[in-house]
Amino acid sequence: MKFPDLSRGMCRQVGVSFFFPEDGERGNGATTYELARTICSGCTVRAECLEWALRHELYGMWGGKSPFERQQIRKKRKINLREILVKDYV
């Protein structure tokens, strides 16, 4: 899958710090993720962002979903991220 054009993303206007908090979903990271989720909620490329992240990203907020939330979606959709990443980099 080719990286999607996210140039119109809301994240491009505010910077990446909201989307990659240092302490994940704990402490201030949870607050930061809520800010990121709010930013993502009005984004026009949210769906493309999430689809990319489901198959390529372990960390950060993508498409309005945290790493844990994406993991749950992968389980439901039977997406094996490890298998995809190995295939992409071999």
C-alpha cells in the first residue's frame, strides 16, 4: 500500500506532538491523545489515515485511533500487522 496523500490533514496544521505523546496513553499522554482525537474528528483524510495506520503504524494517534484502538480493529478485521511489516521490508 502506497502512503496516502495526507497533505490536507488537520495534523499538518498543528504539528505532530499531539499525535505522538511520549508516555503513550497514560498520564499526560491520555490528555494529549484526547486533543489529537478532537483534531482528527474534523479531518477530511481521517479514513485514509486510519487505513494506512492499520497496516503500517504501531505508535501514535492515526485516523483518530490510539495504538490500542487500532490493535482492536486489527483483531476484528483479522489484520496481521507483523506479517504485513515483514513482507514490506523483506
